[in-house]
Amino acid sequence: MPHLTLDYSGDLTADGDIPGLCRELAACLIAQRADGQQVYPTGGVRVRAFAADAWCIADGRIEASYVHASLKVGTGRSEATRRATADALFERMKAHFAERFERTGLALSLEMEEFSESGTLKHNNLHARLRAR
């Protein structure tokens, strides 16, 4: 289960292709491998994005946008695997916004949190449905 939530400045809704970014980041999570095995089950991948209706960046006078990504993963993956995931996701984010980064103010950030499975409840039929395809 990786859950990735994007919080972004609402000005990116018009020309930031946030739905495309969500698809790119989901594909990136699915593509992660460790010891030749898929790190995150496809049926557990969630990427969602929420636009801020109001925001202020820096002194509030410069033209600037932001995207903050918050990734939550269950325990059991090595530090190296988690770092590789974070690096891959962040590189995708930077590539997605490379042109915008060159022409205007943009702040990108990503944080990763590992949580205990004992603190979560799940009811999910996606894994079975994917296997049945």
C-alpha cells in the first residue's frame, strides 16, 4: 500500500496537467522493484491530488506555484528501497514541471512516512480483481 497525496496551488489546475502527473506517479510506484520483485502491489497504489483555493508563497508578491507530495507506505521495506521510491517519484515530479520551473516560481517537495500495519484497517477487493484479469 503506497498512498500518495498531492497538495498543490490551484493555479496549476489550468495548465499543470495534474491528472497526467497522477498517472505518471502511479506508474512510477508500480514500476518500483527490489531484488527483482515489485515493491508495491498494483492494487494498493493510490494517487490523489487536492488543489488549494488560497495560498501564499514566500513574500506573496512573486509569481509562484507549489506541489507538495506526501507518501505513506506500510512497514517492512528497507531504507534503500524507500529512498529509491522517493527519489524516483521526485524525479518524475521535477521532469513533469521542468518547463514551468524554467519560466516561473515553483516549489516542489516530497515527504515519505512509514506507518505500522497494526494501526490501519482495510477492506479492498482490488487485488483479487486485478489477479482475475
